[in-house]
Amino acid sequence: MPTAAIEIRRNCSPEEETALIDAVQTAVVEALRVPLWTTSVRLFVHEARRFVGPADKGDRYTLVTLDCFIGRSLATKRVLYQAITHKLGLCGIPADHLKILLREASRDNWAIRGGLPASDVALGYEVDI
């Protein structure tokens, strides 16, 4: 049930916004091997004065925060980071203008499918990859 938030400091066209969301969603689905329907990706567009990043990164500075279940190996996480970096690069985000934060939580700490703890639900995909 990965969720992602993309935070940027510039206005984009609707097509660019869709491309950013699709890039992160595709990377997450491919790297974590989860069904598309399990993912959620949000885009937050901040006015520059409300989102201060490294001074040398300008308006292309991008922060991607992901929340997911505990269980992925470091190798899987590396694949995820590279996939996000590559796909956002295709959208014009330089690799050195991107920060990715991965937060993991126990399945006991997620309520899904009608308010059940995720630990009580058969997910239909592997988390320990």
C-alpha cells in the first residue's frame, strides 16, 4: 500500500503534473512489485517562499516522500531510488535536485480494506522482497 508525496517549488502545466505523478507511480509499482491499485501518489506545489530547499537547486528541487510497509531489502530500496531518479529525470528533474525519503511502518500501523489492520489482511503481493 505504498503512498507517495511529490513536493515541488514551481507551477507546472496539467500535463507536466500528470507526468510527475505517473513517473513516481510507475517507479513504485515496478520497483516494489505492487499492483497499481495499491498505490497513491499526491503532488504538492508550493510557492517558492513556502518551500525552502538547497539554494543552488532553484525551482527544480523536488522532494519525494514514500510511506510503505516494513520488509523491503536494501537492494530493493536501491532499485526504487534509481527508478524514481530515472523517471523524474525524464520529466526534467536533475538527479542532484532530487531528495527521496522512505518511511516504513509495521503493517499493524496501517488500516486498510474497511479499517482492518493490514497485518490481518491477505495483501495479494509480497512485501519481503
